[in-house]
Amino acid sequence: MDADLLAPGSVHWEVGNALSAMLKRARASASQVDRALAAYGQIPLRFIDVDLQVALEVAADHGLYAYDAYVIACAIGQRAPVLSLDRGLLHAAKAAGVERVEIPR
């Protein structure tokens, strides 16, 4: 299956936040974080500007934080499905009428 991976620019900050939280909580070493960051850098993402009005409407309608709303707004604007391991995000995407691609665990 050939696909383009699209994401709002906020994904960079979310990845950075998650990795710094792992360091702060001693759940990962600096070398593990470096490897994770290198792996993230290999993902061929195309970053999309998100319509802030749409994102805020999604956030208000579904009780989301902005970062999750940006992902759904990106999907809406690009008419693309949401791909995530985050069950809450997938549930909100479904409620917003956005197609989802679920990854079996």
C-alpha cells in the first residue's frame, strides 16, 4: 500500500515533549532518546498547515486539547484518515466523522 503521511507541524513539539518527559521521569536514557529521535527523523512526514478555526471548533465540540484537535483538523482539511495508536484520538476522530486507520496491537 502506497500512502503519504501527513501531519500538523505540532507533531515535532509533541515528539519533543514526549521524549523530554521520558528523560525527566528516567524512563529512557539520553542514548535511547537520541535513537528514538533519529528514527522519528526517518519517517517521511509532510507537514500541513492547520486551519486554527477548524481546530478550535473540533476542540470545543469534542472536549480535546489543541494538539489532538490539530491532528483531526489536518485530516479534515486534507480529506485523509487519522492514523494513531491513541485510542482517545481515534474515538474523537470517529465522533468528528473522520475516517481512521487503526493499528492492531
